[in-house]
Amino acid sequence: MPDPVLNAPSAYVDGYSKARGVDREAADNYIAHTLVGDPVMDALVEELSPLPQRQVHEFIQAGMNEDRQGLQNAPQLLRDFFIDAPQPDPDWLDRDAFGPGIRAFQRNSVLVLSAFVTGVLIDGFSTLISKSFVQTGRIFDNGVWRLKQNNRHQMEIFLPGGLKRYGEGWKLSVRIRFVHAQVRRLLAQSEEWEHDAWGVPISAAHLGYSIACFAARTVKHSQSLGARYTAEERAGFHDVWRYAGYLMGIPETILFSDESHALHMYRIGSICEPPPTPDAIIMTNALINSAPLVANITDPVERKKLVSRVIYPISRALVGNTLSNQLNFPKDKGVLFPLLAYRIDQRIRALKALIGKEGPQNFSTLLEASAYDDAGLSYRLPDHVHDERSGKW
């Protein structure tokens, strides 16, 4: 692995120096991983690159289903990945430990979804992670669809059996690994990507940071919105995300081990990362303004009201005033105690459901806000760095 002290991308130099004062080893590890992608998958997508999207889809689909006949004419690295030399389960994997985390997710699903959009994604995209999304244009042309895909991935990994070999959560996690590698390949070839400043596109550091946010920051933010977890449920929630991250190709050298480790990784990564760039400002505000569309709220007046009076105030309360100001979030305008107001609203809804005046909303709401209306999961990969010029995938 490259020496981080000698090879730190220029955008990280100031933050890296500060992080070393907190935890030298963790800071060195984070910066070293900004120069690392996913060697196995990067080589695989390079081998797939001459093939048309349709054939790529067919080969990957055959691999997902362990269809040996369908893989007969596939590139060797793809056959190795799925059939001949598949990645073994890690020694630490304990599927029984998923149960409490799955139950907590099902019980708190709307709160988890709300926390993800208003807090967790803001934590993540305030970093240089935003660079790859803005440069590809994916968030602008397909922002709502991307949020729905995120929701579907969560939905599937937190279903019983979802992370077993044939589960949709397993397949979606591995699919994400393919997509990340392909986008990494396209960005690396682009003249727009500044390697000396930013390191490797969609680096292992950013993926390790993201998965730590998806686990630890989701628990923290959803608790602020009213979710409740036992110690066993918190541990199980992190176990689910840890294994999903492993399937997504995150090296174990940058993959969290438990909640305390995830929180520490988030802290060190946040210090290493530079202050929010214009790309981060664009990305986070675009996400917040897309959120009502995910819930099928399309009326312009209602959408604007929801964004200004609910989503921005909650997001500011979750991520704090300092980061909110850096991201140019609007100041609170007469919105007092937004988190308390949200929790009261959720309790009223739960009470109405209990007495039969409203149907239960948790599971149905999450389904509605997830990408389940497609004609089947596609394993096509983007074939151009700019989303508007890429074939459908």
C-alpha cells in the first residue's frame, strides 16, 4: 500500500495533518486508502469493457445465479469471481447476529429512511465523495432514481435471508461493487479527474467512510428522530452493514468492525477530508430538494413547503449548524425544535394507526420510496463517464 505521508493527495494535506494529531495510525490508514480502489473488480470490469452492455448484463446475471452454462463464454476473471474462485465468507461472519438488527430496521424503517436522506447522505456527500457524482452527472439526471435505489438496497439487506447467496440484498451489494469499479474506471480515464489532488475515484477510503456512516450515523440520526434500539439491535444493525460492505468490495483494512470503530472511522475521515467544496454544496442541496419526489410529492408548492419547513430544518438539526452553514443550507426561519416536532408527529401517526384511523405506514412507505417499479434488476454498466451520454443501465 502506498506510503500516505509521501503520497497524500494535495486536497487532504491539511486535514491529514490534523487527523494525525488525533490518531496517527487511523489517519495514515485512511489516507493510504485514498490511493486504493478495488484491484479484483477493477481488473474484472476492464476485461468486460470491450463487450456490449447487453452481453455484460447477461454474463453478470448468469454469475449472480451461478449459471455455469450462461458463463461458458464469459471472460475468465468473471468466471473466477462467481464460480471458479469465489470470494469466501469472512471468518467473522455470523448470520444469526443479523436478526436483532433486521427487526430494529423493520420497526424503525421510516425513521431510518428519514435519517438517511436528511442526515447520513449529507454527512457523506459533504466530503470529496461528491466529486465523482457531480462529475458523472448521475445525481442531476437520475437523482430521484438513485435515492430510490439506495432505499431498495437497504430494504433488501434488512430482509430475513436478504444477504444469503441468492438473496436480493447479496446481489444488489455485489452489483454496487461492479458499478463502483466501472465508474472508477471511466473517471480515471477522464481528463477532468485530478488524481494528484483527489486520489483514486471512488476510493476504498471513501467506501469505508460511507459504510461507517450508513451504519453508525444512521443509528445516531434515527435515534434523534425517535427510533429506539437495544444494545443487541445496534450490534446487529452494524453487523448487517459490515457484511454488505464486505460484499461491496471494501477492503477489511478500511472496513469497520463494530459501532465504536465505525464512529471512530467517521471522526477521523471527517477530519482528513477537506471542507465542503462547491461540488459538495451542489450535491447535498440537490439531494434534499429531490427527497419529496422520492415520496411522490410532485406538487411544486407542497414540495417547496416540505423542503423549507421540514427537511432543511431537520437536516440542520441532525448535522449541526457548522456543516449546514458550510453547505449553504438556509437558516431556520421560525422552525422551533424540528426534531421534537418530527418525533411528536411520528407518535401521533403511530397512535392513529393503532386505533385504526390510519393504516400502518412504516413498511408500505419504504416500499413506495424504493426502486421496486422497474422491469427487473439490470446488470448493465455505464459506458460513458457522463451519465447523459451513457447507455441505459
